[in-house]
Amino acid sequence: MTHTASVYLLLAIVFTMANLPFVFDRILFVLRPGQAAGKRLGWRLLELLLLYFAAGVLSMVLEAHSHGSVYRQNWEFYATTFCLFLVFAFPGFVYRYLWSASRRVAGS
């Protein structure tokens, strides 16, 4: 696999990871929330943060495997990648809170 293909594959995996909290209704993908309350936004944001760190670990492992070492990064890199992760999560947020909510109101 070329480096370009591996970068696109990693971006697709990270995009999927960013949208997972908004697709599944289980807390941390394991626990069922109470029926009346449902899964709140706070849980989704916590899962988003945990998946960001998991994506970072995956990226570091792939970088170490590909280049032999992991390049040192400063805080600016992590701030930028976290913002990119939030942008990747936007379709899931729109689906969960904007598009689904408007369909529920229209169906009532």
C-alpha cells in the first residue's frame, strides 16, 4: 500500500470514529442509558474525546510502523487535529440533533 493510500485509509477510519458517538445510543458502546433520559450530549462528547485519543494512538502506531519512529509534535498539532476531529464529527451531530429531530417533529 502506498503512503497516499494509507493516509486516505487513516482519514476514513478517523472520520468513522468521529461519528460513532452520534450513531450508537449505548454509553461508551456498552451500557444502556435509562429509557426516559437517553444518552445525553455530555456522554457523546466524552466518547468523542476518548475516540480522539484512540485515533491518536492508532496514528502513532501506524507512523512508527511506517517511518520507524514517531515525530515529536507540539500543542499546536494536537489543537489542530482535535478541531479536525470535531469537523469530522459534524455529520453525525447533524444527523442526531438536527435532521432526526426535525423528522420527529414533522412525524408528530
